[in-house]
Amino acid sequence: MKKIMLLLGVAAFLACNENKKQQEKKEEVKEGATKVKEDVKATAKSAGEYLDEQKKQAEEAIRERIKQIDKTSDELKKEGTAKSKAARKKLESLKAEMNQKMKDVQNSSADTWDSTRKAADELMKKSDKEWTDFKQDFKDLFKRDSE
């Protein structure tokens, strides 16, 4: 009987000791999960800030191009010639495209940002080319400004 009691006592002791180890492991896992959760929040915050910065840069580039278009259109209005009217019409078309892309950039989510940014970059390249072509096509209008 003493042996059985001793055996039961040892088993109970080992069972209690095992529970302590399990409890320690649970606490370690909880601490690890808490740390991972905090890291995920920090990463998400950094990603959000990065996205906001990228959107801000894209908006600023588009806004700057729109200002150039507006300035040139205003100068062409003063001309009043048929050629300047044709030039303004071409610029207004480009401006409309730029305004639409600005809205796309402003309304883009994190999920759609990559495709929106790519489209905005392509539009900026296209507008650079069109701007250069525009200046070539209407260089006589621009020569008067520099004289």
C-alpha cells in the first residue's frame, strides 16, 4: 500500500511539474504571438506610410504637369490664332487625361496601387513625349515667347 501511495505521489508530482512546463510554454507562445502582432502592426503602419508617400509623389508630378499645361494654355489664349486654338485643344485633351489619372491615384487602395502607379508612370512618360512633340509641332508659338 505504501508503494502504491508512493507511486501515486510521484505521478502527481510529475503531473504537476508537467503542467508548470506546459504553462511556461503557453506563456512563451503568448509572448511570441504578442510580439508578432506588434511587428505586424508596425509593418502595416510603415507600409501605409510608404503608400501615402508614393501616392503623394505621383499626385505632385501630375499636378506639376497640369500647371505647365494651364500656363501654356493661358499663353496660347492670348495668341488667338487658329494654330494656337488647335494647340490649346490638344493640351486640354492631355489635361483631361492627367486629371483622370490624378483621381485614380487619389482613390487607389493598397491592393490596386501597383497597377495604378504603373499606369500613372506610363501616362507621365506619354505626356513627356507628347509635351516634347507638342513643342516641336508648335515651336513657332514658343519662339515668340523666347524673343
